[in-house]
Amino acid sequence: MNVKFVKSVENKLLNKEVQNYIHANLKTDLHSLLLKKSPFPEVSIQEIVQQIKGRQVAERKFPFLLKDGIVFPPQLNMEQSSSEKTALYKSEILKGKKFIDLTSGFGIDAYYLSQNFEEVTLIEQNTELLEIVEHNWSVLERKARFINRKLEDFLNENQEYFDTVYLDPARRDQNKNKVFLLEDLSPNILEIHNNLLSISDQVIIKLSPLIDLKYLVSVLPNIFRIDIIALKNDVKEVVVFLSKENKTGIICNCVNLESDGSNFSFTFGEEENAESEYSEPEKFIYIPNNTVLKAGIFNLISEKFQVKKLHSNTHLYTSTEKRESFPGRIFEMEVVDSKKIKKKEQFNIISKNYPLKPEEIKKKYALKDGGNNYLIFTQSKKGKIILKSV
């Protein structure tokens, strides 16, 4: 590690008085704090606020870093980091001797994914960021080889072979705008694809949750698996697995962490041959998880779980018998007349394929938000309907 950095960390940010000040201001309004003068001559108020922001993000995304001695980088470097939950999920499916993260960033994924490997290598072109990660791993008592190089330069000169290669390309352009196409990422995945597969049997790439799966499969060869990972029904990332071995069919996994909804796996392309049945609402109503919606398998889940769609553009399903394993929320509901909805009643309001948004519905019917009961405003083939939980 850079000696100058270690000395700077120990003498400045990790000074006991500085750390006490950071902890004392974790709930302070940061805009107001930035207007104040730092009480420490060797530490700027901006550096202090950076550490406070880092701890706030860590509390939400990776609480394992809430330890004495941990240093946090600027917020932009933490923004793209995986959460502890999603990183832990990925770590449970990987093992081997040699692991390399070619875009280690703040090192969250690398910390977890590398747990089942004997040798760990982290590549990062940002010198200061890599030094912070190396310092933090020392605090966490984890060993790795840290290489401060551009990914492309490392690939051009590398002679090693790895069991697993992992990378999380930067998803912002030079103007800090978000980008999604593989050729616009940094590094350009399409350009280095062959290089990646020349140094490992398995390459794993974390991509934006907004990437189009059909586009992904059409432009990137050697895909054998895609995981759509959601945390509390919020899709966080799409992870693609590449292999140079010839494998038949792409397995797609809809993974729902910290959710009551079941996981669901299918072979990419099954949707094209699946057909939905249609029906007016029956006893049970099903709302698919967002991973299923992201996968676009609207007909497949109708066929697999023997549930019927309400409308071609309404991704709600129904059945007379309860399908416990359905990958989503399940409600027992009945159709109600709008005239029977009383003012001031309390409901959780859901709008699907309906002209009004929940806020507009709440205002129109003078309803209170929340509680244990649900109203779903939607459409069946016969037209607009309102469903009320039983």
C-alpha cells in the first residue's frame, strides 16, 4: 500500500477525535455541516462529510463495513457497489482456487465473491480508491493481491489463468450520464469478450437492472446463464455468466431476496412458445414479482402455474385454486362496484393498466393510504374493474 496514504489515513481520518466528531454528526444535516469550518486543521469538512455519507450508505447497503478503522471513498465510487445481500447471494454459487475482479471499485462484490477462493486478485485503475480498499481489507483481515492498472493493460500482458473472472463495468459516460448498451460501458464488453474467455472458463458480468435481455442475448456470445436479482422486489442487477464451453439453452433465474415471493427459473426462449388463457377475476389474484416482469415471461407463468390473465396488457393473473408457489404476491379478492367504496376508508391502492395513478385514485375516492386491505384498479377483457381484498 502507498505509505503516504496509510500515514494520511492514520494521522487524519482515523484520529480518535475526528472519528468521534464523525459519529456525533451521523444524523446532522450535511448541507448545514458543509457550511461550517472543520474543527481539525488537517481534515477538511468535505473529507468529514464524505465519511459520514459513507457510513450512512454502509448502514443501508453493507453494514459489515460499520467497523472502526474503515475508510469510505467519494459517494460516486459507492453508488455502483453491490449491496451486501446481493453480493452474498453471488458468493454462494462460486468457488475455486483463483478469483479475479477486473473492476474492483470499492470491493464489495470482491469481498464476498472471493470467500470460497484460495487466491484473490483485485484490479482497479483508480489509485486512491484501490488504496482505500487495500486499507479496509487489512482492517477486515482479508488478503488479496492489489494491482493498480487499467483493465485493458492487464489483459494485454496477463499470462495467468483464473477459475472465475468477475467484472462490473462503469455505467456512466464521460459526462456522468448513465449508459446501458454493452458497447458504451467502460470497459466495452463486446471488445474484450474474447480476452476475458481466454483467461478463464467462467466470466461473470454485473449489468444494469435496466438492460434489455433480448438485446443482451443477441449481441453477447457464450451466455449460459442470466440471473435477475431483486432485493425486496426491487430489481438491483442483471448478472450474466459466460463460458467458452458449448452449452444448450440459456438458464434464466428470477431471484427474489428478502421477499415472500418464490424464485423462478426458465430457459430463455420458452416465452415464445407459451400461451396464456384469459378469464374474468376468480377467487385468487396474482401480482408477479418484478424479476418476472423484467424477464417478460407473461405467457410462460400463466402456462406454468395454470393461472389466467385478466387482459393482454394487464400483468395480473387469476385462479379458483391457490397456487402457493407462484413467484409473486397472492390475494384473495372480489370485484366491487365503485359506488360501494366509502370515503375515508383505508386501503393500499394498486393501479395496473388503469388510466389513473394510485395518488389520483386516492384523491378521487377520498381514501386513506395504508392498512391491511387492498384495492386493485385494473382492466379485464370486459373493461375497467375494481378488486377488493377479502
